[in-house]
Amino acid sequence: MIKEILATLMSCFVLVALIVIFYWRDTQYQPESTDLINYFIFLPIVITVVLLSPWFVYSVYQHRKKKKQQALSQQDEGSDQKVDVEQVNQPSQWIALNVFAASAYHSFGENDAIVEGIKQFTSAQLDTALLNFQGLPILSYRVADLDQQLEHDEESEQAFLSIRQQRVTALLQHQIEQNTEFLMRVSEHLKASSLFYESQNLYEYRMHPAWTDPTHDSEEDLEPQQIQQVYRIDKLNLHILLSEDLLHTWNEHDCNEYIQTIFYDLEIIPQKLHIEYHFVSAASSDQYLLELFDRIQKQPHEISWLIAVDSEIDQDVIDEKSWSAKVYIPAEFISSCFVAHPRLEIEQFQPLKTLKLVAHQNNLNQIFKELDIHDLPQYQDEAPFVFVAEDGSDIKVVKRLEQFFGQSSVEQHHYLYCKPAVGNTLNVAKVFAVMLAAQLSDQYVAFVYSQDLKAFFQTFPEVSADQESVAIAD
């Protein structure tokens, strides 16, 4: 800084001296001693101060900003290292849910193939159909099968939607097809439950094409008194978690009609289907998911299907986002799971996994103590089972991981970083990671970690009443 000030002062002195001397010579002016002091000392200093004042102000601002960031960083590290004794001693607040089915789809494949792709560090592929701001092909995690599906549907009503919504809708259709068998079970149970407990939906079921088919059984089968008593299920809730970028462009009306048509073919009438869209960001997805799970736990007679889906395989999206990033890797993916209150039963279908949420509890030892899962055999295995939903290249994430799992038997080689599989498509990436953990082998307890959401899944038959899989959110 001193060198810059001296260099500027000398430059001003030379420039002022040349101008003043030539001026005095041309005007035949005889300077006095005060003139020499004013023009050769004070004037260069004043000009230097004026020229450098913006730089001085900016330097002071940057210095204060840096000190403030350092103070906040030290405060964060201190808060991360500090153990809140009162919080540890408080009883944990649990949210219990059962998982009936879970599936996922990505360019790596489906379900457990995605987990294997992450384990093998599968990289993105060169996408010649997408160009960056320099006009060069970029890398992407494109699901190639969707291209064929969209080409086949070129003349459908979906062709008038944006490319991004077309691809997201195609991913939704794929998940519905993959879960058709379970949806039919839910449909049968909804129908039997409705006809046993609610006579007002009798007419809607009578008017369904499946019941007007001549090959179908007689309408006497629809009489409520003829229906065997089953566990009451009032509704199927479809929660679709989308990127907040789609808030103002998503065509909700067309998507609702599209989904309702498919579900109607599965004999799920509109009165028994509730569709809700949630537009989330990378920063809000954890809390949003926690609140949604808490809401589902308070619905003992409803089953919910959570779907996290996004696609940025769209040149318009690339043009908008890639100019501000040196490397931008778009992706598309979808994951989903059927969850419900622990007492809810689906006829002839047992839950696959169990899930618990604990709020306001940030001490892993306390959690392990309550769940009695200190000595799991997988701790001695080298296979990863901790799904890290955050950026593993962030030193703060690494430190928080070490602090959270530091007193446990979980080692660094047990971590499985999910972020590289979604590139820069991050708004629903954490929710995708949470649901993807349900695909881990049944012999493992799957852990999911992010700053505000930690999750543990375990196969249902192996879980006792006091020891179940856990999803932890604090």
C-alpha cells in the first residue's frame, strides 16, 4: 500500500511541477517561498488524497468485511464445537413414519444402480445437445431414455410445454409406471375403505369405466354392506417437490390433469387424490422436508407419496445459468417414497422400512443411546453407508462431519458424497439424497447427513419396537 501511495504522490508532484514551471516561465512570474510550498508540496498531496480516497474507502470496507466474516466464522466454529448440555438432557421429540415403497431414477440407472454409480465416482457425459455461453458442448447427467420418450410424444399436448417441464413430467410418468403395482394396491384399499366407511363415494365408483365394463362383476359388489372391513384410508396425498426456479413457469393445471388421468385409469378417483406442489430451494429443502414429515405423521388415515424431481437439461436454463459459472453441469433426477403413519396398514402389503425423525437434538451420542445402535456390524465394514447430501469439497462440511460422527464408530471411508451425481442442479438435491438412502442394502442402516437434516433408514422386519431406523433433523 505504501508503494502505491508514494508512486501516486511522485506522479502528481512531477505532473504539477511541470505544469507550474512552464506556466510561470511563460507568464514571467516570480514565485515566492509560499508559492513553492503550496504548489510543490501541498497541491500534490491534495491531488494524491483525492485520487486515492475511493481506494482508501474500499480498502477500509474490505478490511471491516473480512474481520466481520472471520468473527462469524469463529463464532460458527465455536458453536459447532460447543455442546449444548441443556439440549442433550432434553427428551428427544420423535416423528415416526413407515416407508412402504421407494424408488429413484437417474442417468446412472434406477434405484440401487444409482448408489453403485456414486460409489464408483461415475462422471457426467459430454452432451452435444447442450452448449455453454462459448458455444461449446458441456457435460451433463442426461437420462437418455427420456429423449426417446419425448420424441414419441411430440404430437401430444405435453409438446406445448417448456422443455424443462416436459422432461420433469416424463420423469413423473416413469415413477408412476415403476410404482403401478403398489398404486393398484392403494387403489383397491382406498376403494374398499371408502365403500365401507363412506357411502357418499358410491356413485363415483359406480360411474368409473372399470365398473361399467360388462366383464366386471355385478354392481352388488359395490354395496357397502358387501365390503369386508379394512383399515380406514381416506386419501392418497401426492407431494411433488420442485425447484423454486419453476415457481412462475410451472403449468400446474396441465400437470394436474395429466396425473389425474393416469390415476383415474388406476381406479383412484379425484375425490381420493390430493396433489400438492412444493417449490423449494437448496437452503430451504431440509426444513421443508421436516415440516412435511411432521404433517404426514398427523394424518393417521392418509398415505402420502413424496416425489423430489428436477431437470435442467434445457438450453434455456443453461443460457441463464452457465454464464456466471466457470463450470456448469446440469442434471435430471427423481426419487420418491410412500410414507405414512406407523398405524396405517395397506391390505396384504407390509412396510419395507421404518423411519423416525427427531427434532432439536444435535448430539449423536444421545441419539445412539436412545436407539441403542452403537454396535452395528456395518461399522467394521468398508462399504459406505453415510449419504452426505452437502458439498464434500467444502471444508466446513468436512469439519461438521468430523464433529458430528467424531465420537462414533463411523469412519471417513463410510461417507458417500451424493452432490457430484447432481452436478449444479441443487434445489431439491438434498431431498433426492434422503430418499435415495432407502435404496441401500437391507443389511445396512443408511445414514443421511446434511447440516439441518440427518437421516437413518433400516429394514422394517429387523427393527424392534425400541430400535428402528431414524431420520434425524435438527
